[in-house]
Amino acid sequence: MDSKPIFRGRRLGMKRYPLSHGKEATFWHMTSEGRDEENRTPDLRRCERIRWPRPVIEHPEDPKVKYWVSVKRGEDRIHIWLEDEDYVVVLADRRGFLLPWTAFLVTREHTRKKLSREHEAYWKNRPRKG
């Protein structure tokens, strides 16, 4: 909160609202699970990794990190996957800044396969600069 991480030269903002128990929405999305915002439940595995998002976000060029962009709910979402640790950070691409959306552990093989397919498709279909 004192300083903001940078992803590939772009600054990150913070989703502050709704506040819950004095904590910002971004904090709850990084430490809890569930589709219903009002009834998310703490996830101890996410809580144990609360210090992981920043270094994952700030080191996308590390060979252990995979990243790609996909469209979710009509907006670009950047997925940053520390594959060896089965840990993913998701950023929402907003005008002029990025918004940390969530972070989670990959616990199912079908999710690993889906993430791998998305990553491969993004880099295969990405226009080449030349």
C-alpha cells in the first residue's frame, strides 16, 4: 500500500471498495475465495502467500513466470503464472493503469491445462513487431 508495483512499465492501482472489516476489496480477492462478493471465505493458502503478488507482478520476464492477456467479462485481464508454484495473479487492464484483481493457487489439473492453452494461444497468435 505504501508504494505501487509496476508491471512492464505500467503502474497498478487498487480496488478499494467495497471495504470489508477495514480492508480493501483487492485484499479480500487476494486472500479469499467465492463468487458471491458478500460471502467470500478466507483461503489460508492464499493468506500464506499474501507477499507473493508483488514479486510475481514485478518480474514477468523471469523464465519461471508466464504471462498473457485474455478477455474476461468484456475486459482485458493479464494473467501472470508462477507455474512451478501453481500461483496466478490476475490484473484488470483499465485506462491508464492496471488493477490487481485476484490471485489464486492452481489446484486442479484441468485448470493447469486451461491456463497453459491460454498462454500458448496468446503467444502463438500475437502480432509480431518487426
